[in-house]
Amino acid sequence: MSAALVSEASPQAPVIASGDLTSDLSITSSELRDLLSLASELKLNPTRYAASLKHRYLSLLFEKPSLRTRLTFELAIKQLGGDAVVSIGPIGDREPTKDIARNLDRWTNAIVARTFLQSTIDELAAWSSVPVINALSDMYHPCQSFADLQTIEERFDSLAGIKLCFVGDGNNVAHSLMLNGARMGMHISIACPKGYEPNMHVLDQSLHFAQQAGGSVSVTNDVNEGVSGAHVVYTDVWTSMGQEAEAEERIRTFTPYQVNSELMAAASRDAIFLHCLPAKRGQEVTDAVIESNQSAVFDQAENRLHAQKALLLMLLA
């Protein structure tokens, strides 16, 4: 960025060397640590970087409906001095994805995409000359996990040694929590039905990170074993967008994995409950849990804004 675009009062943010966030693997452990520290700083001092991304613009591409992701990215860039444009609908149907990327990189300074397939994110990044940010794909949800880790650190002052149990489908949210939690020295347990375990490649990478950072990653079909002693109990919807045809079967399979007051009692006494939202109350979580004093879901949702502001600064400033 030229000096003319940076306010004299704007401090310098750390950078993400890869230039993209196509997955959690695009960011190093030290960069993740910097991002979490910067997110906390932005939360405490929301105007400090207010002019840092002046004259910077985002393209927001959404194949899936969104409340938190869309609004927090729009607010994040605007609160940093820039702006955003939004396109809703399939990516690559009307014209090739590589053509979309090469149009958007002429008009805007970054592309944020919420897609059905990880391959769409990867193709956008392959053809774009500006940063591409994965705002959700079938494999990863890195922006959600950044806010999750920020929330956990706020509650426990540290991430190292904290046990998080993710209850339910070993999905994109679980993958990002495994990868990033392991790098921060956390103990990540995935409690899921047989046949719904996380991707083996992601599991292997997470185990490698855990070994380096002094954490652990485990997968169990026994939900009580997974939750036992957990500081954080986390769940997600049983049926994601695009899986509607499986809804009835999934409800039968996942009902024993509902997060209710009885299951929370198996966790640590100071445990918190997290959910990436939207929640189907009465399915994956009871209303009593999500409305309890243990619930931190709205702190978690708020932190999407701060974590994504940090991400944008590290990629664009």
C-alpha cells in the first residue's frame, strides 16, 4: 500500500506471508498468535486502526445465506476505513471461476468467498492477484475458529492446556478447530457417531501440530468420554446447507449427541458452551444450555467482527 493510503496515525499490523487465507494451513502458528493478539487489541481499541484500510474494497461472494459472516466482514472493512460489494449466488455457473477472479482483482483489493466446495476457493486463489479469504467451505471454516479461540482465551486467559470437545459431525468447523486448537497447545476431542469422523488428512495434520505444541487431538464415538473434563463444549447443526436430503437420518443418528444439561454436567465445572450459529434449538443443543450462564455464543459471534478485522489488516495493510 502506498504511503498516501495510510493515515499517519495508523499503526503497522503484522502480516500473513502467504497472502491468502484459503484454509487454516495458509497461516503459520506464529501468525495465528499475532492475529489473536491483534483481534484482542482491536476489541479494546476499536478506533485505533480506523483509517488503516481507507480506499480498500472487498468483493464478498456468497453461495450460501449468511448473517454473521456477511455482516461482520462488511462492518470490519468499513470500520477500518474501506468498503465492500456483495454478490449472492452460484460461483462459476454463469461464467468460469477463473474469469470471475480476474474481473474482481481488477476492481477490488480482496475476495471473500463463502462456498459449497473448497475447490472453488482454491480456484479463485489460483487466478486472483489479490488475497482470497475462505469465509467457509465444505472443508474449513478458519474465520469461525479464529473467533472461537479469541473467545476461549478471553474466558480462560490462555489456550494452552484447555480441553475443547466438539460434539457432532466431524465437519468443516471441527476441522478448523482441530488444526488451530492443536497449534495453540489445546487438547481437542471430537465426539461423533461412527461414519461421521473428521477427514483423516486433517486429523494427521492436527496430530502433527499437537505434537509440536504440547497439545493433543482425539476422536471418539463415546460422547461422555469426549466431554469428560472439557473446559469448552462446542456443537454445530446436524444438517448443514446442501445436506437436506439426509436430514431425517441425521436426526436419528445424532440425537444421542445432543448437548443438554446432563451432558454439560460431565464437563469441567467452569466449562463454557460454544456454537457457531445458527442453532436448531431442541436438536443439537437444548434451549436451557444455550440460554445458560455457561453459554458464550454471543461473545463468540461478536468476536467474528474483531478477528476478521485483524485478518483484513494482516492481509491488506
